[in-house]
Amino acid sequence: MKAAVVGGTGLAGRHVVDALQARGVDTVVLSRRGGVDVATGAGLDEALSGVQRVVDASNAGTTDEAAARAFFTAAGRHLQQAGERAHVERLVVLSIVGVDRASGGYLATKLDHERTARSGTVPTFVLRSTQFHEFAGQTLAWGRQGDVCWIPEFLVQPVAVAAMARVLADLVLAMDPRPGVSEVAGPQQEKLVDMATRLAARRGDPVEVRGAPDDSADGRAFAGGALLPDPGATITGPTFQEWLDAGERDRFE
Ligand SMILES: NC(=O)c1ccc[n+]([C@@H]2O[C@H](COP(=O)([O-])OP(=O)(O)OC[C@H]3O[C@@H](n4cnc5c(N)ncnc54)[C@H](OP(=O)(O)O)[C@@H]3O)[C@@H](O)[C@H]2O)c1
């Protein structure tokens, strides 16, 4: 079995590569650094030669809605088309829980990503993940203004990225995968503001964490549970607190 992980050098992709290799899969990493560009399709035909399973864990590198949509739809289209030419058996797309409940922004573009990737002959499976535990650190970096850090008032059910990657690897290899869209989440609901506050304290970062009020429809929805998984989601991995106590690691890492 040979698999390719697009974005296999990224936060999520690295762990997907590890999880597939731990299951004995010959795994290749596709990224621009390695000469493959899913936005243009450059290098894809050569890279997918002999590959049976493809994971798309790439990212747009921007939260600008138009630019992210252009990236994700191009990536989905190019992977389907090149996958068909290479007789790929299965495409697995990493997405985000709640994409179907966002009216706009980056999150909504991931729904376009899913739809484009699924529009073709290569059987395509979507794994929607909740926010990674690592998201708390990302928001701490993004929201900083001097001594204060403004964090979105999201209600989330975060998952350790390594634990998510093991579930994704199982989907890549499953004999009889659940069709369409499935979800993965961590074991416990959290307020993103609390996560960022505890992470900053644990790191000895004196920044003052404050909730960023957002009275838009999406802001209210994300604060009210639109990012939480459906009841059928796979629940896995350590809680955010366990991950924090283990030094920002999953105990299997
Ligand atoms: N962060 C979260 O909490 C979260 C939760 C659920 C789902 N997700 C989803 O998980 C996916 C991966 O996110 P991430 O945070 O792991 O991303 P990331 O760390 O930014 O990594 C992005 C990866 O994509 C590659 N890439 C970017 N542009 C490319 C292109 N044109 N062609 C080929 N490869 C390209 C990058 O490598 P090069 O730069 O070398 O090309 C890198 O390997 C995203 O779709 C995101 O929406 C994230």
C-alpha cells in the first residue's frame, strides 16, 4: 500500500504521515517544498504514480475568504483529476466540524473544498475535525495586541492533532469506510478563551487574555455550539488539560 499526504509537512499532515507509517504504509509527502503544488496541479501526476490512497491535509496559508476558496477549490479539483489519471483508489480530505454551519469566512470555504474534492470519480471521504489543542496557541499568537490577547469566544471540543491523525489514518486504510462525511473530536467541551488563558499561564506568558466580542451571526453561533461535533463523532485522545499537563503532547507521541 502506498499513500500520499498532501501537506505532509504541516501541523496536521506531519502526524498523518507518522500514523500511516506506524501502520506500515509506504507514505510520500507532497508539498510545494517537494515540488508539488495542488493549487496549480504542478508535479501531481508524477507524485501520484503508484499511489493508492491520497490524503489532503494542505492549507491555504490565508484566512482571506476569497483567497482560501480559490486555493481549496483548485486543490480539490486538481487532486480529483490527477487522482483519476493515476487510478487512485481513495481520497481522504481533512476538514473542520461546523463548516456547514458557517455563513462565510475561512470555515465556509472548507465546505467548498469538500464539495469540489467529492465531485469526481475517485471515491472521496471527508473527516471533519474539531479545533486542535494546538489552536489555543495559534489564537494566542494571532490575537496579541501589546500586553493583551483577544481570543474569539468560541465553544469548542478540541482534539489532540496526533489523536485526530490516528483516526484519519484508520479511515485511509479501512476496508469498508463510512461513506461521505465523518467527524472526530476530543473528549471535553472548552471555551477557547479558557484554553488560551491556561496555555499562557502554563507557558509563563504574562499576557492578559480577553474574550473578543463578536455579535455577528457566525460569532453568536460559534459561541453557542456551532463548532461542536454531532453525536456520531469519534471521540478520541487526551483532554486539553491532560495534553497541557503532558507538556503540550499526546501521550502516544
Ligand atoms: N488548526 C485546526 O485547529 C484545524 C482543525 C481542523 C481541521 N483543520 C484543517 O487541517 C488542514 C491542515 O491544517 P494545518 O494547520 O496542518 O496546515 P499547515 O500547518 O499550515 O500546513 C499546510 C501544509 O500544506 C502545504 N501546502 C500549502 N500550500 C500548498 C500547495 N499549493 N501545494 C501543496 N502543498 C501545499 C504546506 O507545505 P508547503 O508550504 O511546503 O507547500 C504544509 O505542508 C487545513 O485544511 C485545516 O483547515 C485545522
